[in-house]
Amino acid sequence: MEKRLTLKAVLNAVPVAIGLYLAVVFGIFWLAYSGAQAMGYNWQWYRMPQYFYTLTEDGFQWGEIMVGLVKTIQLSVTAFIFATLLGLVVALLRLSGLVVGSAVAVVFLEFVRNMPLLVLLYLFYYVLGPVFDLDRYTASIMCLAVFHAALISEIFRAGINSVPKGQWEGATSIGMSKAQAYRYIILPQSIKFMLPPMTGEMVHLVKSSAIVSMIAVVELTTIGRNLISDTYMSFEIWFTIAAVYLILTLMLSIGVSRIEKKYAVQT
């Protein structure tokens, strides 16, 4: 038993976790590099810096990859805000106790959770887009928001249910309405329980945003595909795009983990 605890402590140590993670990433890159070398691929890494920035007579200018990164962040943040709002509404409907509200929430969840993200994207762009005059950017935001709202609603529901029933009773005893209880007592306490899964969902949404490249929305993956078609540097471009996504999601995870520690649930 003592050896098991020691091994678990070692594996949970931050340096070991980082080392294992880097080892896996290095292994993936090494396999891809070996495959490219076997094909006689001509590496052209020296051309990559120009796609991050350029220095011209007009001064410093951001390259295409950085422009795509900014677009990805804008798209992800906007979609996450709408997904959070919609997810909260769906969770409250499911917990409302109303037959109609619960039925609407369940139908929404079952439809979205059983629909592949790519099919949902095509549905928004090719079916709902012409009907409601949606451009591809708006359709992409709506698709990501709806898809992730179904997942976020379950996070809200679990967080709300984690608050002890005594809190509800206390709110009722001082004359609070249900809406006031949610606003001032239940939701503020449930946030502590929801932060860890919400962090994962934020990272998930950033990665999911790459799917909108299928309808040519300008973001990081679309920029990568366009650069490959112009330069034929498939390996360099995709390695770089993967590294940018990795850095972005790691920074997001580290930033939110600090917030989690600040508001961690005391046990």
C-alpha cells in the first residue's frame, strides 16, 4: 500500500506530468518527422517566420498565422459566451420542475448530443443559413454555441445540484423568490464546483473551432490550409499550427487553473 501511494505521488508530481506530456508530444513529432524523411521530403523551416511577422519599409506587420490565431480567439470567445448563456437557460429549464420546460431541455440535449459537430455545422450553414440569411461567420458561432451549450448545461446542472438543499430552505425562509435564490445564493456557490469542468470545456471549444474551416471561415486552420495550397509545405505548416493550438490551450489551462486554486472548494 505504501509503494502504491509513493508511485501515485510521483506520477502526480508536476515535473513528472510535464515530462510525460512532453515525451508523448516528442514521440508524435518524431514519428511524423521520420515518415517525412522516408518520403524524401524537403524541409523548408526557414520560410516559416514570415507567416508570423514581417519587417518591411512600412514597419512591423503580423503574418497570416498570427491573423488566424486572433480570428480563432475571437470566434472561440464569442461562441463560448453564447454557449454559457444558452447552457444556463437549458439547465434552468431542466431544473424548473415545469413539464414543458423540462421536455424542451431534454429534447434539445438529446438532439445536440447525438448530432456530429460537422453535421450540425452543415445544418446551420446550408439549411438555416439561407432561411435566416446567416453568413458563414454567424452560422459558425451559432453552431459552436449550440453544440457546447448542451455540454455546458450539464455542468451547470451538476454544479447547481451540488449546493446543499439547506441553502434553498434558507433562501425560502427569508422570503426570497426562486430567481433571487438562484442569483444571490445558489449560482455564486455552484461556481466553485463548475470551474474545473468549465475549464475543460473552454479548451474543448477552442479545438472544436477548427471545424469551421470546412465552410472557409477565416481562422487558424483555414489559414493553414490556404498556406499549404500556396507553398506545398504540408509538414511545416501543420506542425506549426499544432504547436500554436498547443500553446494557446496550455496558456488557457494554466490561467484558469490559477482561478480554480483561488476559488477551490474546501474539503
